Amino acid sequence: MSNGEALIALMEQDLEIARAEKALDELPEKRAVLQLRKRLREIEAVRDKAAAYCHKIDAMIARSADDAASIQTKIDAEQAKVLSGEVTNPKELQNLTRELDSLKRRKDAIEYEELGMMEKAEAGKAQLDKVAAALAEGAAKEAALIDEFKAKGGELQTEIVRLRESREKLAQQLPAGLRAQYESLRESKHGIAVGMLKGDLCSACRTQIPAHEAQALHAGPEVAECPNCRRILIVGKDAS
């Protein structure tokens, strides 16, 4: 196989690979997986916010319980003074009673607020459970979709592997410099790196080449360059 024939075969192989990859990429199952993953990320964001909220509420409940316990310690101490009989002054006893009443009111208020926070914590944890269930359901659905994608895309993937192996064998037949030129043009020319000279027309850019330049190309080597698009131009007998 000549360099020109190898270049044409290589480009055709690359185009076939591109078509197969596009078909694989456009499988409905793949789009469904990507859409589901986007939704799962949104649910995970809700979960993270709910978890942070629950953590904050739990910390507030813990502080409230500590405050209530601290006040209860003071209540116990004041009650012990009253019951001990050590305090006999009526005015001092009255002050102790007022202090006890104040402490109990503070403790009651803290415990009331704590009950409200506990209700919020319960609602937050229920939300977390709901989100966890949605994530588990989504993960199961994702696994099923991936299995479907593998089943439907498996044949395409096998074909892509075969094409790539064949493509590499073709590429290795080219001289290093020509192969590098081809790869560079393939990147910059949207996959069409090679054209064939058909009379005075480049098959890649579809531009007519001036007659004297076309004649010079036909008289020259098999592998040349299109003067218009700068792609590799094959001017062998089969291309003329």
C-alpha cells in the first residue's frame, strides 16, 4: 500500500471511528444516565444542607440541655439552703424564694425552647431520611440504566476498539513526519486531513485549483499539498 492509499484509508477509518463514537454518545440510555446524575447531584446538595441544619439544631439542643442542667444545679443549691434551716432571716428567705422562682422560670423557658428545637430536629431528620431514600432509589435506577447502556452500547464499543486497532496499524505504515502532519491537520481541519485531486478540484475543500498548478501537481509526487486548504493532497492515478 502506497503512502497515498494509506492516508486515504486512515482518514476513512478515523471518520468511521468518529461516526461510531457519535452513535455511542447519542444513545438515549447515556443521556438518561447523565440527566439522572445531574438530578442526583441536586439531591445531594439538598442532603448536605439538611445535614448541616440537623447538626446545627443538635448543637443548639445540646447547649440548651447544658444550660438547663446548670440552672437545675443552682436550683438544687438554693433549695438546699432553704431546707437546711441555716437561713432564718425572713427577708433572706424571701430573696431565696424569689431567686428560686426566677431560676425555675428560666429553666422552664429553656426547656420550652428545647422542645421546639427537638421538633425541628425531628423534621430535619425526617427530611434526611427522605433524601437518603431518594438517593438510594436514584442509585438503583442509575445502575439499571448503565446496564442498559452497556448492553446497547457494547456492540458499538467493541466495534470502536476494532476500528482503533486497525487504524493504528494503518498509521504505523506512514513515515513519522507524514503521520505527524496528518495528525496535526486532522485536529485543525475537523477530521478531514486528506483530499484527492480530481482533475483540478480538491475533494476536501471543493476549490478549483488553477490549471497550471493542477498540471504541476499531476506531474509531481503522489502526496502533495492543496494550495488552497493546505490539506494533504493525493494525486495518484486513482485520484486523477
